[in-house]
Amino acid sequence: MKNMGLATLWIVGAEPGQDDASARGLAYGAWDVLDGARRAPSLEDAVAGSGAVVGTSALDVERAWTPRRLAAEAHALAGGRALSLVFGPEATGLTAAERDLCHVLVRVPSHPAQPSLNLAQAVLLLAYELRLQFLADGAPPAVGEARASSGDVEQALGELRDGLLAIGYLDALNPEHILSELRGLVARARPTPREVVLLRGLARQVAWAGRIARERSGTG
């Protein structure tokens, strides 16, 4: 991270002090990054203030971006806020639920015989592409109103989930299948804080309509 100018590290789920001795041995010259690492109980907490969340996966995910495409579109994607790069454990990678929280997935086009990368290599590869783009662009272009944070968008999507369940649009046994597609749609729209407020109002109205319909039909 420090080689490529990145300094903000979040660690999700790990207990303070866990593996610190071995980590310090590997992080010579970058102890400031390690010592300044922030801890979060969940991925959702860690990325709440981000403008966009980018997950990394060795899976052959349809429409997954390359690191180079991510670097080219990173500024527009984040919309004036921080961009979060999410890496899972080497042995298992990100879970399906964690991938669902990501607005974009990135896959390194590695050889099929060995698609998984060492964690440090994957971090360096993505950070390198971002560094090259930063050096090529110089100062990032100005943006208009900053996009809503990931945390605000997730809150709106949670309320939308409740509303769509109330009217029977989502499958109660597997609501995340459609909700993950709606998350991608909202991410591409890059909503402002005001637009997220409108989405939350819409979601609450949909939930209210669902409750009224059930009460009138006697199924509520």
C-alpha cells in the first residue's frame, strides 16, 4: 500500500493485536500504515463512508472489471468520496454476501491453472494500476455534488428491500438475488445525498402501500 501511496487500511473482523508481530516483520518501512489501521466488526461498517466499494474476486464473475479499467474509471465511480478496495482471505476470498455489498467486482485476468493471487500481490497489482492512472491524470477533475456514501445507499436499499417484500416483488426466501442487481443499478446511477433521501421516501411509501393492501385483504 505505501509503495503506491495508499495509507488508509481497514481490517474487518480481526481482534486487536492479532498477528501483529508477524505483520510488523513484513511491513518494514510501513509501520505507520499498520499502526494506523482501523478496525471494523463488519464490511458494511468499514465501507459506510465510501463513495464506491470495489470487491476483488478470482471467480469468473460476469461483467467483472479488470484492474486497468478500475483505475481509468475510479474517480468517476467514487464521485468525490473515498474508493474502498476490498480483499478477502487468501484461502476463501470474499463471501457471496460480501460480494453483494460491492458496487463493482474486479478480477485479475490470471491463468486458469492458477487464478488466485497471494493477497499482497493482489493489493500491489490494483494499487499499481491506480498509481499509474494518478500519475497520468495529475490533479483529479472537479466533480459536482458528491455522491451519497455507501452507508447511506445501503440504508436506502434496506428500506427498499422491506418495501418490495411488503408488496411481494421480492422472493421472501431469496431477496438478495434481485436486490444485488438493484444495488448495481443504484451504483451506476451514482446518486447524490438528496436522491438517496428521495429513494428512502419512495421505499417507505411502497412499504406503507404493502401494509394497507394486506390489511384490506385480511392477510396482514
